[in-house]
Amino acid sequence: MTGPPASAPDAAKQGFAKKSGVPVSALQEKNGRLVATVVTRGVATADVLPAFLEGLIRSIPSRKSMRWDSLETDPFPRPVHWILATLDGQPFPVSFADVKSSTVTFGHRFHPGSMQVTARDYLESCAKTTSWPTGMSASSASPKKSRARLARRADGRAPTTICSRP
């Protein structure tokens, strides 16, 4: 943790040391500022990650954020309908607004259907699913694969004449 300037009064040094949970003698000087090295051991990922992810979701920037019924305190670009979250292949608890995470994801709103996934098989599951239309099940996170798929679909559909006049 970076603290006040090294030339700060003793009260500021003591306050920073107390806030950091280290003795004043453990503070070091780096680039003219006091630095406290804080080591937190034994904290499981599952204990730290929910609060981190919730904060991460809340911090997504948008120039056109709106307030939704379930988000009275947090403006967000669009309503959140579901959160897919797994850790080591198991459901992982994350919540935002009134939505709680699960291991189920959904297709486009016009093409209903759901799919149970884990993080390890997400892309493969999306590619193999039969509950969504061909266009969705052929989606890919790889730009190269997406371009190739679009090029194959466009073959033979492009007009041979751009503009014709009688």
C-alpha cells in the first residue's frame, strides 16, 4: 500500500501504519512516499471473488446509463437478466441488483432456450447446442473463426451488379 510522503509528520505516518495493520518501523520509503507491505495469507478465492465481481460489474462505464427498478442505487446500461458464474466447475455466488448467479445461460431473447455450462466447456457448449438457431450455435469467440463463418455464409449471396440503370 502506498501512503503519505516520506516527509509527512509523525501523526500521518502512525495513521498510515495503523490503517495498513503494520508497525511504523515496518514502513519503507519508495520514490519519496511511504509504502507498507501487507501480506494476506490463507484467503480462499471463493471468499474474495464475490465482492470483487460485484464491484467489477458496478464499475462498468457507460455514457448512457439508466436507472432500473432493481438498480435504484446503481445506474447500468441495460437490465441484467442473468449472471453465469462458476468456479472450478461449481456454481459460484455472485449477485447484482436482484439477479443471482447460476450455471445456466440463455440465447437471444427471440430464440428461447437455455444451456447448463461450466467455464471449462462454455465455448464448446455454445458451438454444440441445438436449442438455439444455427446462427447462434455457430457463434465463436474467435474473430478469425467468425470472419471465416461469415465469409462462407456470404458466398453466393453478394450481388454481381452493384448498381444498374435501365
